Amino acid sequence: MVDHLLKVVKRDVGMYVHKFAVDLGGILVETLHSVSGLAYGQDVVEVKQVSSDGEPTIRKQPGAAQSGQITITRGMDRSEALTNWVKETQATHNHAGALQNISVVFLDSSNNVVKRIQLLNAWVSSRSAPDLAADGSGPAIETVQIEFDDMVIE
């Protein structure tokens, strides 16, 4: 019985931080280097009252959800999905047309989806082009910051 439990525990190693993808409206963004800033926040409202016997009380309760921001770092390539989304937001200043629900997807060793984090009403707020150097030999890396209104973990 114990041997069987140990085998189950050994096989379930959890999620890997190096196996992930960004789903941009059904299109996977290629050549990702990193995704950072996956965080959710909520305001905390402090309510101060006096009880019926005159004792002050302080209670905390949830307030409004906070919007968030992630940063995607990726190698520049010929993939047009992310580039076109950046253009839609910044070149044409079409904020309403650029809003998309995107997902950060965690994958297992067989590339099956283990967990999905949806970022609702996401849009690109900034993009940094790679640094260029004549003596450089590394890949051209760009950074894209994405704002979102809400996060849903599936």
C-alpha cells in the first residue's frame, strides 16, 4: 500500500515553470522567453465602528479588484500575431478594437494544458525593441507590456 502511494507521489511533480505558452485569441505566440507579473490584487477596505458597548472595532473586507500588468519577453521572429496586436493598439490608437482576452497556459511534459490563466480585456501598453550591437551574438529580444482588467484562473 505504501509503495503504491510513493509511486503516485513521485509521478506527480506539479507544473513546470519552463513549459508555458501565451494564447492570443486562439493563436499561440511563438518564441517566448518569459512572462512575468502574473499577479492578482484586491483593495482592502478597513471599516472602523464603535460597538453598542462603546468599544472601537476594526474590520477588513474586500474592496474593488485591481487591474494588472504582465510583461512578455520574446525573441523577435516573423510571427505576426503579437506584432499585429501591438500595431492595432499603438499605431492606430484603436484601444477598443485591441481589447482581447488572452491566456497564459501552463503545459506538462507532453505539452498538454495543465492550467490556464485568462487575462480579460487585455491590451498592449508598451513595447521595447531589442538592443542592437555590432559585436553581439545573442538573439534579438523584445519586451511587451500588457495591461488587463481581470484575471480568471481555470
